[in-house]
Amino acid sequence: MLISPVLKEHLGGFYGWFSLFQRTNDRVQLFESKRHNYEGMIIILLRCLFLTSYRSFLIKNDRLISILFNGSVAFIFLLACSCSDSKEIVVDCAFSGPIIKVNNLVNSDCEGATGQISVAADGGSGNLMFSIDDTVFQATGEFEGLDGGNYNVIVIDDNNCKSNLQLTLESGHDFSIGIEILSLVNCGQGNGSFRAIASGGHGDYRYRIDRGKFQLNGLFEGLDAGNYSLTVRDQLGCESIKTVNISEEQELLIESISSTKALNCKSTDGALLVMAKGGDKSYQYKIDDGDFQIENEFKNLEAGEYLVTVRDGKGCLTSRAAEVEEKDDIRLTQFIGTFPDCDSLSGKVEVIAVGGTGDYQYKLEKNNFQNSNEFEGLEIGKHEFFVRDEMGCTTAKTYELAYLASYDRTAHILKANCTISPCHNSSTEFTDFNKIENIRMYESEIINKVTFGNPKSKNGQLSVEEINQLACWFDKGATVN
């Protein structure tokens, strides 16, 4: 049978497999007069076949049966393939795969893992299966318990045709906080500051540090050095917490002060050299209430004490005391005291001085200077003594005069009257008063006996003088002297 060029064109590569044949018996022929009509119908039918099979219809040539209806305006191709040697149908997924459509998206809230994805699909062949990770598939397009992030939704049909769609869920609890430190703390004052900027959440943000109130902006000023807990809350009420550290600039310190001694208390040849560190390096210096200067050395100073102050470029201040000493300054080095008895003004003190220039003069507290270094008739207590040399250089020192009542002075009374047998010694059942620790242990009983009783001795009774001396000793601190 002859096939026209038009039919050949539409058959394409199938023409090599296509063979219209005449059966030996019961032959069917295509008549020339009907040829063009038949060819037109074949072209239409083949186009339908191509559309239906998506251009992948493979036919074995010896299985084609053509049933022609003579004189009719149409014919039908019945195509059959045996089960044993039929060809596989190859599907072009680009034309036949499922198409994904989104039903609903629910973003994750502040708690996380509460997002939802709902999708469906059109087209495809047979049953459709859905997945968001390409490993676990399910029969529906409903996915729950999702956190914020990007998801690749996949649909596959029975022909193994896949379609995918990229979807994004926002996360209510996953927003970021940027921190800008504006100023560090300096001068030991609360002048640190920072700015917080939040992004990625929902709507407007509120900011607070520690347990303070929320505010509309993320600027925090007037802060001391330390760690702050920054909380940011978005419009949904989701919160994010971040620790912010405000550090302190290197503290301004006076590292050292070296001094040059003055010749004496009246000379002005002393000096101080000040070394500072930390803070802003533009230092200025002053002593006492003087003016600041750039130089860190102070000359032409008298002997004495000074307050040195350093100021840096940011106005931070630090101070430290310094002393310009004399090369051979006058000093009170020793006191020789004669301690008074109880209720008497029998105290005496001798003052010893060294250094300075020439002879000395002495005085007690607000009294006048005298040439003698001895002072008599002193009460118990603290006394301030002064010494002055020929240059008028003066120094002072405090000395405490105490009662002479002590164990050493009263031990003879105890030994002669109390620590003998059969009384308070180690050979008896009574407390041994030869040991000072035992006396201290029974202090209250002894004081009571001495004060209100009439303690006995080996001679019968203690004398009034002995009782008074013991009472004075206890009254003036027997347990510590």
C-alpha cells in the first residue's frame, strides 16, 4: 500500500515500523478514490494518539490491524500489543506531572514547632503522595508541627512524576538582636551605653534590661560596668533574651610617686615625681589645691604631706597622698614610763628624740615647750608629746600611760597568802593560783571575794592595802596584765 507524503510527515519515526499489509485471504485494499479521505482521518487519529500518549507510543509493526469501512468517512485503528513482548510506555513528566497548589500556611509561634503547611495537587496519574523532605511520603498534603524555615514540598504520582514547591514559614521565636556598644564606662561613673536592634520577628519591638520596664527603642544609657540581661519582645509577644556586657575603660591610676627629700623642715628643695597609667593618656597633674600642669614633676617643695591628683583627657580624676621627707628629720623614738598606782597621779614619762638640727625642746599636749624631756604627775591614759629642734621643725607622737597593777606586782600577795598548802596550789583539791590562766578563769569569784568579803590568808586576814592592791589589779584588767 502506498502512503502519501502528508501521512509520512505526521507519522515521523513511526513510519519505519508502520506497515499496512494485505492479508492473503480476506484482503482489504485501500482504494485510490478514498485515499485522501482516509489519510486525513489517520492524521487526526494519530494526533490524538500522540496527545494521549505524550509522543511515546511504541507499536510493534506486526501487531497492527487496520479495519477499514469502505465508503465511510472515518476508520478506527485498533492497536494491540501482546503481554509477552509488548513495549513499555515512557511518560514525559514535564507534560503530565502533578501541579502543586497551596491551601494554607501557618507560621510557627513563639513556642516553636507550631507551623503548618497545607497543599493539594492537580494532574498527575493515579494516587498522589506528599512529602516535605523527599524521604517520608504521605497520602495528604497536611503537615503540622513545623518550625520556622524553608521547606521543599514534593508531590509524586504513580508514574513516578514529581513536582516540588519551595515554601517558607516564619518563626515567631527566631528573631535576631544586634548590639552596638556606644560607650564604655570611664572615670568609675555610670556612663556606659549601648543600642539594641532587633529583626526577624513580627511587628514593632519593645526593649528592656534586667527587670526594668519595656521601652519603644533599644537605646540604654547611664549604665555602670557589668552584665545586663536584654529582653526584646515583638508584636506577637514573642521574646528573645541576650546578655550584654558593658566593660570599663582601663582605670586611671597613679602607679607610683617618688620623692626627693628636703634638707630640713624649712628648706624648699624637696620634689615629687608622679607616674600614672590607664584612662585616656593625656594626663595633667596637680598637688593640693594648685593648678593642673602637663609636667609630672613638682619641685621646690617643703617637707610635708601632699595630695597628688591626676586628670586624664576625659576628665577622669584620681588622687593619692604623698610625703616629702627631711633628710634628717626629727623623731620621737622612745618613751620611758613610770606607771601610776591605782587612783593616783604618780605617772612619769621620759621622752627620747633623734634627728633634726641642734638642741631639742619638748612639750605635753597644749602646754608650753620646755627644755626637759621628763614629765611627771601624769594620769593614766593617752598623752601627746611634742619635740622641736633649733630650726623650728616639730614632730609629735602619742603614748599611753597605764596602771602598774599587774600580776608581777600582785603575785607576791597571792604566793604569800593564797598559793600555800592547804590552799590554792597544785597539791590540793583547790584551784592552783600559781597559774595565771586559772586566775583568769575564776576572775569573777576572786573579784567578788576581794571586793565584798574578807579573804583569809595563812596569817588570818589580808590587810587593807593587800586587798586594795588586788582589787586595783582586777579593776585595771587582771586578765590582760
